[in-house]
Amino acid sequence: MTDTMPTISVVIPLYNHEKYIRAAVESVLGQDLKPIEMIIVNDGSRDASERIMTDILHHHPDIVFWSQPNQGAYQAINAGIHRATGDLVAILNSDDCYHPQRLKRCVQVLAASTDIAAVTTAIDFMDAGGTKVKNRWYEQNRSFYDQERDLPLALMNGNFFMTTSNIVIRRSVFQDIGYFAPLRYVHDLDFFLRLLVHGRQIHMIDEPLLTYRIHAGNTIREEHANVRAEWAFACARFIVTARGLPEWREKGWDYVDRFNRIMERHSLTRLLNAFFIFFAGRPPAGADINRFDGDPQFLKLIRHGVR
């Protein structure tokens, strides 16, 4: 590595992960390529996370750390990104872990080509105790991409990138396309799709350099109806934006048909129709529309659509 290599900041949103935060921090400290800073935002944890961080800071006082009232993972991540000073930003959720070479490998890719905006990698999995496990859902949805060879369609079928932990990105990109939207469950999927619809290239390293921890507290295990509503929102926003851009219109109606078949497979068509009408009454495609919870009547319609 040379002095001309881009610098990297690691942002860790922390919420109620007293059992896992130490392992997450150690996985960053153990990187072959050290970040210039580690920024940890405690988003109103109600367990002993802050106490454990106090002990970690005693040994590693250079870590940037603060606590705030609970505002959601997307806001904690955005706050950390705003504080970051590196050329690149890597995100690590407080229950996941990096492999030792992750940052080095991702930085090398971004340093080699300015056309690449973000890097993701393959993933392996562990349980709450740290034992390696298989994830059939991930394998099936990654296989779907291998068959379709269309990244937006594959992500809308099933977000095999899995998590915001799987993002290493140029910090300047956030100024161009915005930060993470106020979505509890799919702010990662929504952001990946916005990258793609804005023409930003995502490079995938087909090697597991991130370990995703599967445990009872994973957010995605929460209310499935709300997950589906946000999933439909992100997909509808992508299609509305994409169909308004010349480079996407060239894909033709066959692409729309492929998209429709995916949505029908997941029984999302009814929700999509509601969101298409929602977007039709808002500013032009591409505008910063991040919320859909301001209209009680619309929310009632959405709740009916996920039954």
C-alpha cells in the first residue's frame, strides 16, 4: 500500500449488542489495512453496550464514540458518515465481524478504478455463539443472481448483499445521491437500488470477507408485514425512477415483465400498485422521497395490502 491509497473510515451503529460489540470492534482492529478512524454511534442501547464501550475506550482511546437517544439504525449510520473524514466509508453493524483482509481487498478495488463507487463481498454466517452456520436463503438468492445476471432484479428478488455491513463506498457518493432513508428494515436494499439507478457501479468480490451473525435479535426477524411494505416501497421507487431515465427505458418492456414476475412470486403486486400511485402524486421521479408514513389513510391501505 502506498501513501496515495484512499483513506477509510469505519462506522459502527450500536444498539443493544452488549454480547457482540467487542468482537465487532476487534475485527476492525485486526484488519490488515488499518482505517484512519473507527466511529461508533450508540443509538440509545438499553443494555450494557455503553458500559462495555467505556472499557474498550480505556484501551483504545482513539475510537470516536458517542451515545444518542434511539433514532433508528439508518440515522446512527448517517450520523457516523457525517462525522467521517476518510475518502471511503465502511459500515459494520455491531453484531457482525470483518475478515482480516476485508478493508484491504475492498480499498484495492476502489483505488484501482474511479468508475467503481462501492464494493461488496460474499458473506459467511455465524450463530449467536460464533459458530459458523449455513444460510439457505442467502445461497438461493445469490444463485438467482447467478442465473439472471441482472443485479437490480436480483436484489429486488432477495437482497443477497444482506446488510449495510456489506458496504465499502466512496464518501463523496452520499453527497451525490443522498444518505440512508428512514426505513427500519430495508434501508440497505433501498440504498443499493439508488446506487444502481443513479448509474453508480457496485463491484462484488466473490469471496466471503464479512461474517453476518444470525441471532434472535436480528431486525429483519421483526414484523414481517412491515418488512414487506418497505420492500415494496424500495422496489416501486426504483422502477419509477428507472423508467424515467433514458438508459433504463432502453431495457424495454421485457425488463418490466421480468420485474413483474418477481413481484408476483413474492405476492407484492398489490402493495406495488399502491406505491406507484403514491409516487405519481409526488414530485418527479428521482426526487428525494424517503417516507410514506405521513398519511394515515395511505398507511391503512398499506396495512390492508399486506394481509
